Amino acid sequence: MEIVILKNADAVAKKGAQLLTELIRQKSNAILGLATGRTPIALYEQLIGIYRTGEISFAEVSTFNLDEYLGIDEDDDQSYRAFMNAAFFDHIDIDIRNTYMPFCKEGENPRTFGLGFENEILCHGGIDLQILGIGGNGHIGFNEPASSLKSRTRVKALTQRTLQDNKHLFDENEHQPRLAMTMGIATILDARKIILLATGSGKAEAVQKMVEGPLSSMCPASALQLHQHVSILLDEKAAAKLQNQEYYLWVYEQNETLRKQFGSFYNI
Ligand code: PGA
């Protein structure tokens, strides 16, 4: 894991956008794994800005999102499809047919759907770069604590903590789904490179467990310790509980020097 501690949320979004831009410039038909939530909004804003300068195009890019609620329609304002369109897809030149959401229709067998979604990722050659946030309880995607570390795309029941964290997004009389379809932890670990973004003090404890705690399904994000190319982009607040901050900063400086000399450690 490369731990990158930056001044604030703005710097985290800029760094994430820089890494994504480098990939798309290198591989115009990149396969991206995308996330919803409050954290990646600033990243998408940065990317839209870069797209508008003409530096990158998404015309050949395909995307797979981590998760989608079960039991609400794709057209519903609360769906993650609606979120992605409004926050990102509507503002770039991506072909919407190449944007895949794990949306399992009413009446469709979720198990069959999950297998089909995994297969679609494989048919595209796998995910080049997966963007992640982290839940206050350590979840990635909607892989809640105690999720199998070998899990694949499937239905998960959301924890009370997650329901509470996301409650503000729903009006009082609006139905808040308690089930979601999510890529599994093994699906996420198959990505060739992973970037996790975390900002704000509400994430500090989960970040500490993910990076410095034991590998445990009780902190699903700790499974990232098993991946060879993970960048954890943090603002100072989210990094506040890490024990070895000075060391991580030093390692990052060394890596930046090496990258300037020899290029990225990660090849697609
Ligand atoms: P957030 O969600 O960005 O809204 O905090 C992150 C997550 O739950 O993965």
C-alpha cells in the first residue's frame, strides 16, 4: 500500500484525478471501476474540468460501478445510476452504453445477475483502475463487516451504521433501501490498480484499521493489504489516527523520486 497524506480534500481529489488522467492518456480505452458517495464527487468535478480542457477523452472508456441499490428503479432519483449520470457521465463524452451499473431488475435472479456482471467485467479484459471510498465501518463498495474476503458480485444487507450514514440522502417519506447489489471483495482485488480516497475525521478510525490493523473481514478494506498496487489518498484529518505517518510521507517522497527517474511502478 502506498499511503499518500495530503493537506485537504481538494488536494486528494486533484491527486486522484491526476492518476486517472495519466491512465487514460496511456490507454484511451481504459476500463474504470467507479464509486458513488460524497467523497468521489470532488474527483469527478476535477475530471470534468480536465476533460473540458481537451486533455483527455472518455469516448473509448468503459466503466463498471461498485454497487447499486436493490429494489429501486434505475430511473429513480435515488439510484446510483442517477447519481453517476448527474455527477459525471452527463458532463463527459463517454458512451452511456459503456457505463455498467450492477442494477438487478425487479424479478431478476440476483445470483444470475451477479454472475453476468462478473462475466461482463472479464469480457472487457478486467478493470484497469478501481476507485474506492471507505465507509466509517470499513466497508468498500457495500461489502459490510464480516463479508467474505473471497466474495463476488452479490446482494448484501446494509448495516445499521451504513443506513444511518446515508440517511441524510433520503427525504423522510422516501424509501431507503436496505439491500444492495455490490461487487465482492475478490472482484475489487482483481483490478490491476486501486485508488482509495478518504477525507475527513469521520474516516480516521476506519483508515487506521485498514492500513495498520490486522487483515480481517471485520474491516473489509483491510483486504486491500493483499493487493500489489494500491494508493490510499488521504487528507490530514482522515490520516490523523495512523501511527506511522512520518514513515508514509518519507516513503511517498522516495517513490516520487524513483517515479521521476524510472516512470510508474504500475504497467497496464
Ligand atoms: P462517502 O461513502 O464517500 O459518502 O463517505 C464512502 C463509502 O461508503 O464507500
